[in-house]
Amino acid sequence: MNEEKESKLVSLLAARRSEAFWRRQKAGILRAAVEERGPRRAWLLAPAAALAALLVLVLVRNPSQPVLDEPQAVSAAFIEHLDLLDDMDVLEAVPEEEL
Amino acid sequence: MENVKKTGPEGLAGTDPESAFALLIEEQQRLVYSVALRLTGNTAAAEDITQETFIAAWRHIKDFRGESSLKTWLMRIAANKTRSYWRWKRLRSWVGLSDKGEDGEGAALEDLLPDDPAGRPEQAALAAELERRVQSAINALPPRQREVAVLRAQGLGLAEIGAALGMAEGTVKAHWFEARKKLGASLGEYL
């Protein structure tokens, strides 16, 4: 691409707006400077929001396992063994001395 | 650039700060807005980024050490704010908040109209079509090439672009070479 074409390309990329637009924008910036203490644009908080989202993701993917109390675990195992008692044939097959 | 230097920190010493700020906006708003518009393709976002860039510059003008030109410094702020904008867009998209209803995908017609009332309808239509084609060609570039091309279009040298975007000058040169080739192919009829 020669220099003439390059300078044409460069001029094409500039934003063309009316003078009224530039005046309006300048007034808006000056007004915003006065009100600077006001709330910021939400997307400027993107880094903080991204961190929060990551934290949520990590928590969702690795939920902390509920800690079971030891007595509960023993109780569950005990109940399972009790279920075996339903099979009376087993009980009857065990010699009395072993019971 | 002489005028720009007047609005730097050293120029503020003997000037009313508000007048100096107004002068800075007057001189640089077209440049900052053009960069924001071409990098986002969204007029509402470009206006927001332009405003935030100047507010940030005003807030931190005391920290400006003059190692680069004021123009490069403003470009760096604008480029960073544009990157924040895209991060925010990606985050919204990631959590399922699409921007389909978002305003600002096109410029208001009255802003594209020439100031001279003569021949308005035809000129407005041509301006709108050109705007659409240019933005579409820029949007088709990969992000880094887009940033380099947009800053190059604002008259920044390769070293200045490198300083603004945090890239080596050789990398900037390579990106500009590729971007220029692609833009030339897309917009050939206007060149």
C-alpha cells in the first residue's frame, strides 16, 4: 500500500461527527467532572465483579462436604446390620454357641 | 502538539484549572472518542469511555510525569478503559446477560449529518453507509491489530502506540502491517 492510500485509510478511520455533537460531548464531560463524586459506571467495576463471579464458581464446584457427627455414622452402620437380621434363615443357620 | 503541551501540568500553573481542562477536552475529545468508538463499535460506550477518560486524566493529572506526550497518556487511559469495557461485556455474556437490547450500535443520524444544511439527505446516507463499512472492517480485525490500527489512525507513531498499549515497537509494526493489508482489502473502493 502506498503512502497516499495509507493516508486515505487513516482518514477513513476517524470518527466523523457534527460540531453540535462535539459541543454536546464537551459539555457532558465538564458536567461529569463537577459531579465526579457520583456513582461510577458499572463496567468500571468489572475486575471486582469478575473476582466475585470466580469465587462463586469455585464455591459451586467444590461445595464443602457436610461433616457428619461420629455417632450418626455409627448409627447408620448399625441400622444396616440390623437389616441383616431380617434374614432369619441366616440366624437359624448359625450354631447357638456362636450367637 | 504545542497546544496540547499548554494543557499539561506545567501549563496549569498560570491558568485557571477549569479553563485548562476545557481546553484539553476541546483539543483531544475527537481523538479519544474516535479510538473508543472504533474499538467498541458502540456509540453509547464510546461516549462513556471518552467521558471517563477525561475524568480520570483530570483526577490524575498530577501523576502525569511527562515521560510520554499528553496525547499518548490519554490514549493509554482510553485503551485501558476500552479493555475494561470488553471484560465487562464478556462477564455479562458469561453469566448469561446478553446485550441484545443495548443501545448504541449505530450513530444517531443527526450526529452524522454535515453541519452545512445543503445536500443533507444524500450526504447523510453516504456518511451512514461509510460509517457502517468502516466499522465493519475494523470489527473484523483481531483485537490487537484493531487497537494498533485505531491508534495509528489517530496519528500516533509506532513507538507511541507501543507505549500506549504496552507492546514492543516491532510487534506494533507487525500488527499494523497485517491490519493495513486487511483494511485495504475491505475498504479498497474508498481508497
